[in-house]
Amino acid sequence: MNLLQQLLDKTEELINYLQKTPSEEEREAYIAHIEKLLDQRESLIQQLNGGYTEEEKVIGHKIVQLNQEVDALMKDFFTTLQDNLRKLKHNKKVYQRYNQYQPTADGMFFDKRK
């Protein structure tokens, strides 16, 4: 199998994997697998050299088109991660504000906000 075909197969595998939505528990393994696929693609790209046949040029154009889809899927995933981090920070602030209230012996609360 020539290098361009291997690169095309890896790109398609990456796209199929990026289309899956991981749960929060699976997110680290999901990212690690994406990094592994990207590293494999990078090593294949580095092995490429010039002088392509017409068939290989067609495969190359398809790879370029698929790479645009990979970029879009990666941006979507990154945006999702940013949203989750933003929500986590917001929830942390809300929790800290709520925990500022301390009960007294008779059940009343004193507001310790600054």
C-alpha cells in the first residue's frame, strides 16, 4: 500500500473517530487516541516525497478536502471543551458564594460576603 493511500485511510479513521462524542469520563482517553492518530498521520506526511502519478494526485486532493473536515471537527471539539471549562468555573464560583453563609447556634445565617 502506498503512503498516500495509508494517509488517506488514517485521515478517514480520524474523521470517523472525531464524529463520536465522548462522555466526560472517556474524554482523556478520547483525546489521547486523537493525539495518537495525529502523530501517525504526521509521520506518514513526513515520509512523503514528490513525483506523484495522476492517481496519487487525485488521492492527494481528497486528503486535502478531508483535512478541512478534520479541522472543522477539531474546532467543534475544542469549542465544546472551552464551554465545559467555562461552566465548571462558573459552578465553582457559585459554590464558593453559597458556602460563605455560616449557620449560628439558633439556626440563623450571617452573610459573610465582601
